[in-house]
Amino acid sequence: MTKTDLAANYVGRKQLAQDLGERLRGRPYSEHTLIRWERDGRGPPATRVGRDVVYQLASVETWLRSQERADTRSSGAA
């Protein structure tokens, strides 16, 4: 295993907030959004390494897929 392979599948909180927000809504999420999601138990799984928080990319993708749900709005006229 080379030095660069060790954490190649992980991304830091700041980078994930930026990348996820840009892809999903066209502007970055705040790091505080991910902190709040983590605190509330509704964000992607996080790994703490000392004071740093990192996210495994495969886990983020799995979490994102788990957020999908059927349209709950009724299709009938009101």
C-alpha cells in the first residue's frame, strides 16, 4: 500500500460539504450543515480521527441512495 492509497477513499468534512452541495443544489453546503446532520443522526456516516472528521466515499454514496423515497404527494386533484 502506498502512502497515497491509505486514505484515498476518504474526504474531509469541508470538502464533502462543498462537493455535495455543488452537485445537489449548485452551491456548497456549510460545514455546519454536516455537523448538524451528524448531531441529529441524519447525515452520512462519519469517522473521527483525532479531532478530524472524514467520510468514506462509498458510505456517502450509500447514505445518499438511502435518502431516496417515493413521492408522497397525492396525484389527485384537491
